[in-house]
Amino acid sequence: MTRTAVKRKATQADEDQLVHLVVKRMENKFGDGAALTPDSGTILCRVEHWVSTRNFLIDSAIAGGLPMPRPIIPFGRLTEISGLNGTGKTTLLGQIIAETQATGGIAAVIDTEQAIDLAYFEKLGVNLARLIVVQCDTIEDVFTRLVSLVEAIKEFGSEDRMICIGWDSLGGTPTKAQAAAEADDHFYAEAAKVVGKNLQRLIQMISRERIALVFNNHLYRKMDVKYGDPWETYGGEKVKFYSTLRIRLERVGAIGEGKDDDKVTIGHRVKVKVVKNKMAPMLRAIEVPCIGNHGFSLNYSTFEHAIKQGVITGKTWRSWTTPAGEEVKFLGWKGFQDKVMTHTEYPELVQQVVSNHYHKTTAAEEVEEAEAEE
């Protein structure tokens, strides 16, 4: 007489124990971190270090409406910044470099367009004494120098120091074949082939290092596109695939100061759209002021959003009441610079505006999630 085995239904405790045992076995066999049990706060792309863009509006768009702090510009990963000419790609790269240096890191920039204004970089906060500038002519040369930079950093650098390497720009760099060709020669996806062949190795080299790659790229319009997105980036699909974060910049208008005949343009407004994000919800977009000689200015963003939030009142003559109760009156952006930004309690105003913005963004995100569940 044979007995038939009766299968007992697994309980929740059994399943939890099984998960624990499997994870433990994987870690024993392949090392710590080979397997894990995640929770809602786990970031699977394993980005442990990042820097800000020095503008809370851009940071909040990249964070996807999630509570701060969240990963912004990731280290150990590739970030692509794309846009048409004059949209602020180099400015944003300069601010990322400046913030990396401010946190104790160093930076390198590969200038294939030979057009970086180092005086402007200094105004953005870049320390030129801790900046490595590399100039080369072709995509093949860029990747050769990138590999050499990464190898040198791994050999001479300390493990806890963050490094930012920027390339300005991928879209303005030819391949060796294109550089040596005649004007009427045609190439099919030549840059995409070269980039794809070299990028995979480079990404593997930086994946476990405190090295952030930031590529500036150009947009071009695809022909005969009637529906969908007509814009494409240079360098093929591999750049899109290997990028952890992709940001697109679009110039949407001018910013003026003064009235009527005395009005002068002091900057322009840029729409920042997150088209890919492995660290937070993507497809977030926000308009950010880009002010001449100041970049994506934290101060001008504070000025505008303090007015929107009602922290600064008035229409022509503005008024700001400090935490100590002092009333500061000023006229326009110039008055804000002269009277508010020089005030000893100005940092408290910045902190208040940034906090209000993040709380509003987080609240809007919670409302969207509740509506989606319904």
C-alpha cells in the first residue's frame, strides 16, 4: 500500500523564510549585494552618490515629485543633456561641475567644439584650478581619452572622492572617417556605430566608481514625421539605452526687466523635460529661468517663486517681511539683488521658498496617485 504525500499550503511565514534563505544562499555564493529583498525605498539602480544642479526647480523635476533628498545627477552612471543651440546645455554642465567641486570632488571636461568660455564657467562657480580640460577632434579620440581619464582616476584618486566628466558635445564631434571625408561623401549611422562600440566598455568601467559621465548632445529634426516626437539625438540608440538620466532643454521665451522702451532682455526661459529617469518618475517638465552671466540662477528662481507663493507681496514695489519682522521694500529684480540678496536673513528666504516648492510638488504627486487608484 502506497501513501500519497499531502502537500501543505505554504503560509506567509514559510514564504518569508524561503525568501530569506534564497537571498542568504546567493550572497554566500556570489558575495554581498548579489541578491536583496527590496522595500518601497530601495533604488535598484544602486546610485549611492549624486549632486544637485544648483537649481531647486531642475532638481525637483528630476526627483519626479518625490520627497527630497532624491538622486539628482547620478555618479557611476551616464547623464545626457540634449537640446537645440542656445538652450543652456553647457550652462547646466558648468553648474553640475561647480557643484561637484563644491562637494570636494574634481571635474574634467572634454571640449571637442573648442568653444567653452572658461570665464563664464568661473561665474557659474567652477574652480578652474580643479578642472581638467581635454581637447580632441574625433569621437574615437574622445573615447580613448575618456578611458585614460577613468583609468588614471582609479589609479591615483581616492575611493571617496567624486569625479564629474563632461563632454561638450557629442553632437558636434565627427568620427575619424567623417573628419577625413570629402564634403559630398555620405555615411550611414557612422557615429552611432562608433559610439555603440565604445560606450559599453566605458559604462562598465564607471558603474561601481564615483564617476559621473555627462554628455551634451544636439537635437535634429527627423524628416517626414507627421505624428509623435520629431526630434532625435545624435549618436544612435546606445546613448539612450545606457543613460540613467536624459534631460531635454527647450527655449520657450525671453525674460525682460523694465517697462516699455526701457525694457531689456536679461535672460530666457527654458523648459526642462526629463525624458528618461531610472531613479524616479520621468516625463516631468518645468520652466526654469536662465539669466545672463548667472545661468539657471537659484536667486532668480527664488525671486519668482517667492512672488508666486506670496512670500513677497506687491506688484510694482515689492515687500518682503523677514523672520525677525523687518519689512524690506524693493523695486524689481535689481532691487531684489541690492536689498534682499544682501540681507543677513536671505538664506532663510531661500530655504522657505524651496521648502514650499517641494511640499507643493509632493502634495500634487499624492493627489495624482489617489486619483489613479480611484
